[in-house]
Amino acid sequence: MNVVIETDRLLLRTFTEDDAPLLYELNLDPEVTRYTLDPMTDIDHARKVLVEVILPQYALYNHGRWAVHLKPGLEFIGWSGLKYIHERNETDLGYRLIKKFWGKGYATESAYSCVQYGFKKLNIRQIIGRALPGNVDSIRVLEKCGMRSVGEEYIDGLLHKTYQAINPAVHQ
Ligand SMILES: CC(C)(COP(=O)(O)OP(=O)(O)OC[C@H]1O[C@@H](n2cnc3c(N)ncnc32)[C@H](O)[C@@H]1OP(=O)(O)O)[C@@H](O)C(=O)NCCC(=O)NCCS
């Protein structure tokens, strides 16, 4: 297990291709993909997302979406992490947990640690977070991570609320 971040209750590690079943099961729950609108069709689909989207980010940018495990038993609870979006030249904060792990502060604990890692270890200048207006739990996570609202914008034809955190240690 290649652990990247450790918090009080969680470990964040890099995904591997072998995690396709975990990723598929996470996305099987329609409540989990209700606002992300990206259900997976089968394990091969999950493997394709890992190989083509998630894993390349680690090599290219030294960050990415990381698998989140609960200490001390190391149960997989979802993912959290940063993603560089080339078309917009920005680093995006994202998170997604299995439903039984919602409402325990794990999303915020993992997401906050990713923001701090991005700022302190990677010297990223600013991190963006986006959520559909109805995804109030996600918006709360962004706010609890210290991000501030910078307005609304259409992404892929859907209105999103956009949040931003600026690295206090990096001069703009
Ligand atoms: C978005 C998502 C990750 C939010 O998860 P969450 O569990 O609601 O978020 P948090 O980790 O902040 O936990 C929330 C609650 O846990 C509670 N909690 C319980 N124990 C806690 C503890 N020890 N520490 C902190 N909070 C705790 C808090 O009261 C908090 O609620 P509050 O903010 O109203 O006070 C989750 O709904 C999800 O996975 N959704 C599907 C995927 C998705 O939509 N992702 C975002 C796309 S933009």
C-alpha cells in the first residue's frame, strides 16, 4: 500500500489497476452518483477509468484521486484527492465515499488533508472545487475545507457552484 497522506482516522493511498472492483462497487450506488452523473457500467469500465484517467495523474502531476481507508482496520471507504484539469489549467478537489461512511466527517477530513498536501508539499497555487447546487453535502465539505465561493458557471452544460482556495504561502 503506497500511503500518501495519513490523518487522525484515515490513510490515503494511490490506486492501482487492481482496485477496479472497489471503484465499481463504490459507483454502483445511485445515491453516490446522483450528483456526479457518472455511473459505471461494469468492472472493465472501472478499470478503464483507473488506467486512462486516475493512474496517469500520479506520474504526470505527483497527485491524483487517492483511495481512502479507515484506520485501524483499513476498510476502503471511497476516494478523495486532487486532479489536474488540463483544459482549464486548474487543480480540482474531489471526494466520494460509500454511503455508510457519510455523516462521520471522513469526507472533510480526507479532503482537507488533500488541500493541505497540495499547498504544503506540492506548492500548488490554487485549488478549485465544484458541485451542483443541489449537492449541499458536497458544498459543505468545500466550505469546511476553507474554500470560498467564487460564483457559478456552466461546465458540460450544467450549472455548478465553484469554490476556490488560494495557497497562502505562494505569491500570486
Ligand atoms: C459529498 C460527500 C463526500 C459528503 O460526505 P459527508 O459525510 O456528508 O461529509 P463530511 O465528512 O463533512 O461529514 C458530514 C457530517 O459528519 C458529521 N460528523 C460526525 N462525526 C464527525 C467527526 N468526528 N468530525 C467531523 N464531522 C463529524 C458532521 O456533523 C458533519 O455534518 P455537518 O457538516 O452538517 O456538521 C458524500 O455525500 C458523497 O460521497 N456523495 C457522493 C459523491 C459526491 O457527490 N461527491 C461530490 C461531488 S461534487
